[in-house]
Amino acid sequence: MSIPDEGFNTIDAWRARLHESVEKAAGRFIRAREALGPALRKAVFAYELDDKAVYEAFEYSRVNFSRAFAGVPYLLKDNFDVAGVPTYAGSSFLGEVRSIPNKHCRVYEAMRALGCVFGGKTCMSEFASSLSGENPFSGPCPNPHDLNRLSGGSSSGSAFAVAAGLVPFAFGTDTVGSVRVPASWCGVFGLRIQPGPLARDGVFPWAPSFDAPGWFTATAADMATLCHEMGHGTPRSVDKKKPALWCGDLFEIPQRSLQKPYQHLAECAGAVTDREATALLRPHFKKSAEAFDVLRDVEMYETQKPWFEKYAERYSPALRARIERAKTHTPQQVAQAKRAASDLSSALHEVFLDYDAMIWPTTPCVAPLIGQYTAETRKHLLDMNAPASLGRLPSLILPAAGEDGLSGGIQCVFPSEVRMDVPGVLRTMGYLQ
């Protein structure tokens, strides 16, 4: 779905609305929310400002119109802290038993400095635990292009909001695909930066050393602009450019209608094939999902332990079982997983000596119908997204048009933020002049 007859959903368009009047900008945002209807609003928004607060926020932004993003609304996933607002992180209880935040997360402060308008917090999978976009408490977040299908998760509400035209960008987190998958299925641009302070400062954790912040944008131009203003995704290295490596042959893509779009995007990015390089990566990529599962579980259990011991009955049965399973990993399994992660990092480092980026699919299929997200789909998603997560690497997500207005996506994986050139990739692909 999209918001009808309301103009473009870009940073520049929102600034133009505020320049014309507070009423035009605030009214556009409020009407966009109302157009969703009660059921969709519940599936997308975890916290909303009332209409009066929306007008006041746009009025404050108008006073600071000289700032780069004055008049531009954005949303935060509900694991980011906002002072005075309970953080539930997709759970049924966290906001009731955890102290209400008394300060804003780092992302909120950065957006306020740029003049942005905070528009609310978005729904997510329970404690960021699922890639489907389903939540046992708030219900599934549907796909804006087909409300019978899933949005992907765990940053489901943020991806929906951008794709549906509510806001030009929104923030999420990505541990093993939680930005990459919903960006792909909702047909928007996404970015996962490296794990670090932006994800740890005022963000409720899932697996802290793997948790990475990220964001969604409706357009490539806004992705480049946001990267510039956030100080992420623009290269700090002046080394001679090297090509990207196409790694798509390392993965099974069951939905054949996506194979050509994926290859076409890779070709537009100038990606080349190198059998020797992919042969080096293959055994390590195959082990990535299993190794990641173990190491993520260890961290997740330590994060959840203080809450799980008191409130186990408030977790969904599925997540409760996962947390119980996490306690059973042996020291030998953990050591083996750490070796696999180290071996993967060494192989990635060797290949990145010759390439600026690696490109491979993010999803094996377009968004599944609600109720038809299978264990096989989850396995494919983990296989595709675990290597970059286990290697703690940043990624740019590019949507790939499939059939019937649905999409998949590819990820352009970079060796580090120092060598992460988002504008360069977008320019090479023809998205930017």
C-alpha cells in the first residue's frame, strides 16, 4: 500500500512541506498514519505521538529550519530508548519491568541535532528474535505491497513505514538480517553498519557483539544523504578502486524469478566472478549459520537471563524454548564456533585484498504469505545473512524487483566502514548522477 495523493516521500519533499507551513507537513504525517486504519497502525507503531505533539514537533523543527533535516519525520524501532517512553523491544512486558529511559539513545540525539522530527517507535519481532516480521503479541507486520504477505523482521515496522510512504527513512537494528531481510521484502534501500557504540548506546541488546544499527530509505539519493549526515557509509580511504566480487553462486535461490534480477543488479554494480575466490569462501560460508547460532545464543542468553529468570511465562513459547536451548551449548561447541568465525574472518580478509566489496543475495524468495513462513525459508535466510554477521561486516541492501510488485534483495558487503563507499556503489549502478 502507499499513502495516496500526498506527494513525494523524500527528505527534500518533507523540507519543502515545512517551508510552506507547519500545517502542511504535520497534516501530511497525521493523515498518513490515519490512512493505515486501526489494525495496521497496531502492527506498525509501538508508540505514537498524539496529534498535538506532532504539530509541536514540526513547529520546533520550523524554528530550526537551517538544520539539514528540518521538517523530516523519522521513526525508531522499539529497541531504541527515548527518554520518558517505555521500551518494550517487541515483548509483552519489558516496558513494565525495566526502568523507563531517562535519556535518549545516540541515534535520537543525532537526529535531533539535524533538525529531524521524531514521529514514534515501530513494532518489531519479539526481542528482535525473528526474521519473518511476525510477533505473537502485536500480530504480524504485513508487507505494504501485499497485505497478505510478511514484511520481514525483526525491524518490520520501520521497513513498512518507509515503503508505505509514511516517512522517508526509519531506523532498525540488524543482528543476522533484521534490516537486510525487511528492506529486501519491502522493496526499499537498507544499510547495516558495523556493530559499535551506535548500537550499544541506548539500544536494548539481543546479542551485543553482533547487534548493528541500520536504516531504511525510500530512495537511493536519501540513502546517500543520510550516510553523509550520519558519518557512516562514506569512504575514508583513498586507495585505488577495486571491483566487487559476485558470490551469488554460493547460495541456493529457490525462487527462480529472482535469479536474473539478482544477477542484473550485480552486473550493474560491476561485480565480477572469481572461482578461486569463491572456492576459498565456500567452506566457511557453509559453516557460518551454525557457528553464528551458537555464538549468538550464548550472548542472547546472557542478555535475557536477568529477565528470563523472573518473567519466563511472559515470553512466547517459541522464544522461551530458544532461550532454554541456549543454555545447553557446551564449551566445546562454543570453541568450535569461535574457530569457525576466526577462519571465516581470515578467508574474508584474504579475498578483500583484491576486492572492495562482495555481493550476494539477501533473500531466497519474495515475501511469503502470512502463515507460510517455513523452517526452510528461515534456513535459507540464515545461510545468506550469517556470513556478514559472523564477520561483523557492514552491508548495503539493494531491492530487486520480482513478480507482481514484490521484491527480493542483494547485499553489498564491505570489508570495513573505512572502505564502505555507499555513494560510489549507488553511482556505479546508475541510481545517482
